[in-house]
Amino acid sequence: MDFNDVVANRLGNIKAVLETKGEEYGRDNDRYHNFNVASRLLGISPERALIGMEIKHRVSIMDLIDLAETYPERLSYVLINEKIGDAINYLILLEGLLYNRVLNKKPQIKDRYIQGEGCANH
């Protein structure tokens, strides 16, 4: 598959999936509902809640790479598209949460990194 085809296909899939999942997971027009609720339950920022949920997708990508190296005949376009797409979409959702943070300039009370108590390298 030509790289430009990969890019065009990915961009179309991102839009389709985020629109569908936004309707499925969003609540009261809040696309970030699940991350906001998880952040309150865990006492962390919505961004950290998202990363916690996103780790599952990173493990899936690692498993996909293992599959490619061990049983390449079991790979499929559908499987690759799903696993890569999930990871990309979570990064886009994180980007949106971070942009909202910049726009609102409201630190999360329990987020130690925003309050300056975290590691200076983060």
C-alpha cells in the first residue's frame, strides 16, 4: 500500500471513528465525559485518567508487533487499522483535553504536577 494511501485512509478512519465513538461515549455533548468522571473517581486529572485508559491500547500495539514478528500470516488490514487507530484517537482526545486546559487555565486541585510538586523533568 502506498504511503499516501495509508495517510488518506487513516484520516478518513479517524474522523469516522471519533464521530461514532463521540456519540457512543459522550454524554450531554461532553466528548470527554468518561475521562472527567474517571478523574473525579481516581482523584487525578482527566489527562492522567485518559492515559491510564490509553495504556490498554499501547499493550495491544505491542501484541500486534509480536504477532507480526511471530505469525505474520495472522495479520489483517482490519486488525492493524483498529489497533493503530485506537492509539491515534486517544492521542487526539488527549490533545483536546490539553487545549481545553490551556483555554480554561484551571489546574486540577489534586494534580501534583500542575501545582509544582511533581518532578521538574515532566
